[in-house]
Amino acid sequence: MKSLNPNFSYILLFFGVFALSTSAIFVKLSDAPSTIIAGYRMLFSALVLLPFLIIKKSNWLELKGLSKRQWLLGLLSGVFLAAHYTLWFESLRFTSVASSTVLVTLQPLFAFIGGFFLFGERLTRRAIFGGLLAIAGSVVIGWQDFQINGTALFGDILAFIAAGVITAYFLIGQGLRKHLSLVPYAILGYGSSAIFLFAYSLLHGFTLTGYSTLNWVWFAGLALISTILGQTVFNWLIKWMSTSTISMSILGEPIGTCILAYIILGQGITLQQGIGIFVILAGISVFLSKDKN
């Protein structure tokens, strides 16, 4: 398998993380139910990629040639993706943007364990130190927003569970993407996720129509910016990079979210958050430098 230039991959990671940072902002701006927001995010993303499946015959043939096991894994990844967005978007209803985003990006805690047991990945001490340092920076950013009370605590718990679920999605992708191109893999995951989300929404009495024009703008923004330019970039890179590395890079998401929350939502960046941003960047730099030895 052809290797990917490390410098190019890091540039793409940075780009993808910044695009993904818009997710919490779009969700916060929308007043639609969480599963509806997530459902249209997945549906629109799959529709954007659909022409590439139709135009390129090899993509279509790959999808048709999947084994039963690969189909089941692809559908399972859709379930995990649907659960992740439902849990995370719902957490934003109960706790702050900073607190929710920090907790949902604690994916390395799960990725380190999953990568070790499923793929035999062994991290150096320096990589582990960098990972823990970046996680500490995330906690510093969200610490003032963590509240041990009813609604906020419930939202924080949902975000933490969402972190574990999305890690499972990436771990499945790490295996599937070795044998499956980006477009068929993404459409399988996004499409099945949309079906699960809409089915769940209908079962709970949510309508699929009747939302304001602005809501449709936020749905489209989540699909085009947060997913196609963010999530899909990670899905492409997972063929060459480990889930641990992808998850570590996503720890930079709270930085972009804090900046965007300041610009769009008027939420100020405190000295504490500034320190946390510096610590996260230092930790990610230490972790990623392991590939340059």
C-alpha cells in the first residue's frame, strides 16, 4: 500500500480539525431535535458523495463486492456514528459548548486501549506523555464549565459516552478502509447512520419537515463543512494513520470551537482557556513527533 507523506497528512489533519470545530456551533444555533440535526447532517453528506459513487464505476463495484462481514461492519459503523451524534448533540442541550466539546474529544483514552487490543499498537512513553498532556489541556479548557449538578452533569456524561462511541466508529474504519475506498466507505456509514437516526426520530414522534430556513442552513453547514471537510478527511486518512493519531489530532477541536464560539456566539476566551489551548498544542506536537524518529 502506497504510503502518505507525513507533512501532507498533518496539514490535512489540521484542516479537518478546524472544519470539525464548527460542529458544536451549528448544533448550538439550531433548535431542531438532536436526532433530526444529526440525521440531516448524515443524509446531506451522503448525497454530496453519491455522484462520486455513480460516476466512478470502481467505487460502485467495491460496494457491490463487499462480503457479508464487511456489510455488517459498515452498518455497525453507521450505528456507532448515529449514536455518537445523538449523544453529543443532546449533551449540548444540557451543558456548555466548551464542556461538551472537551469531553467528546477525549477519544484518545479509548483509542489507546482499542488500538492496543485490536491492532497491537504500542505507543512510546513520549507518545503517551503527549497524549496525556493534550488531554490535560482539554480538561483545563472545560474545567470552569464542569458542574456537578443535575442537568450539566447529565450533559457531561452524554458527551463522554459519545467520545467512546466515535472511537469505536474509527476503529471499525481503520480495519475497513484497508480494503475499501473512501467514497463507498463513507456513503455506507453516513447513509446507514441517517436511516437509523430518522427511524429513531419517527419512533419518538419527531417530524422530518417544518423546520425554519435557518435550521436548514445549519443542517447544510454541518454536512458540507463539519462532515465533508472534517469527518470525511479523517475517514480518508484512517487508511494510512492509526485511530490513536486521528483521535489525538481531534483534541485540537476545542481550540477551534473556543475561537468560533467567541466570534459567533460572543463567548469570551478566558486566560484559563488560553492556557489550555497552549497545553493541548504542546501535547499534540509531542505525540505527533513520534513519527519523525
